[in-house]
Amino acid sequence: MTNQPFQAFEEVLEETPFLRGRLAMAEYFQQNITTGCWQYFQSEYEPLVYDNLFNRIVKYTARILTELSSNEINKGKLLQIQFLLDEVTDCVCVSSDCDKVKLNPLYSDLADILKLCKVFLSNLTINNDAPSESNFCFLLPMEYVFEDFIFSFIQEHFPELNAKEQTGGFLAKREGKNVFKIKNDVLIEKRKLILDTKYKIRHDAKDGKDGVCQTDLYQMMAYAVKRGYYDVLLLYPERPNNVGPESKFTIESPFTLGKPIQIEAQNIDITNHKIGSLDSLIFQQLKKVLYKNS
């Protein structure tokens, strides 16, 4: 949309003092011959216009999304689109209007924009009635979604813990330079607790590890040693294939000054179908693990 204005040939029917394009016979007889205005013509032609149906659909969709969006970055981009389409007529569009737009195959990127507009205007995410029709899929990195959800929930419901998100640092130094960057998902300094989220399935391998990946345990041990903390909590989403809800691992080392590092793995049920009680359920689960040793 921002590279160059989109112009299209669009059919126009209007009364003109001279014939332009082709004569619309039915309209000419109804509106001119029968009224005595035979000297004017009902001309039907296709000029190249900027104020076309595609641009009107995009402008209307952008205006609607601006009102619905709460993200300032998205709002800025949507307002920029509306500014570029300032000369385009403001009108209400519906999803069926998208089917009336005929785009040149050279404008494949505009075809994607048109499909997105149709999705927004029709409130659709997928069309199961037309298997041959392509649909848009928004792929989200669920490990980040799960991490942000857990941190936001703790921040909102347990403000007294003063939890910190994405606390970083470096594990080692080499020739005076910091190397091997580390990043704790959630750090609760008040309780000397490191919390890390893992959006993965804990497969029961019957090897005593309870589905906890060995590299994850190494990672948590490095976090604990670097921070000087002795409590680490690994949170997994509750899944049908996940194993037991609680697993504890103890790491004893001379470096821990006689106090072993405790790494606990817990599953959090976020799949409850009773939406009204889901908030309370998660609250009780997190309260149990966050205040376990207090």
C-alpha cells in the first residue's frame, strides 16, 4: 500500500453531454428518451481511478480496526493507511464487496490484503465450507505467549511479590568481555525464586526424570548458581499427555555451600472448559507453588 497508489479501471455509468465509452441503451431509453432529454447520453465507460472499490474497502477496514485496536504501534500504521487514502470516498463496506474486486494477477500482494479485509469484515478465521479456498493462519510462538501469560497473571494477582520479567545477565567472562547471555523468564527476588516457563509436553520416559529435559535442568542450575538462589520452579502447561503434576530434583554441590539447589517442575492447568472458574483455578495453583515454602 505504501509503495505506490493503487489505481484500477472501474466501470462508471453517468449522464454525459457527449457519448463516452459505450451507450447504456436501457438507461438511455428510461431516463432520457422518455423524458425528452435525448441530447444527453447514458455513458458506460471504465476510467483509471484512484477512488476505486479496493481502496474504499481498505480504508473502511483500516478505520474500523483503528477504533478496535489498543496497540499504539498498530494504530499508527492504520492511521498512515487512512492518510494515504484520504482522497478515497468514505463508505461502509461489507465482506461481499471484496468478491466484486477484480485484481490483476500481477498484484498478488494486494490480493492478500483483500483477503485479510474480507476476514475482518466477515469476522471469519477459517472457512470450513470451502475446502479449496485458502485461509490465513496466524502462527504464534506459544512459548512466548505462555511465558507472558504466567508473568502477567502473577503481576496482576500477586503484586506483593514484585515479580520481574526477562531479567538478564551473563554467565561468564572471557578476556574481560561478558559471554553466554542468560535470561530468566520471571524473577521473584523477595522469595529468592527463579521461575521459568516451558511450553512443551513432559513425556513419561520411565527414567526417573518425569519428562524434564536434561538441557532444561542444566539451564536452571546455571541460573541458580549465577543468581545465588536455591529455589527454581519450572512451569509446564497441563496437557493430557503430561506426566505427574509435581517433580522435585535436588542438586548438591560444594559450590552451594551445603544448601542444595531445589528444582521443582509443576504443571499448570490452563485448559479448563469452565471459563468463569479458570481465573480462580489458575490463581489457586500458582498460590500453592509460589508460597509453598513461605
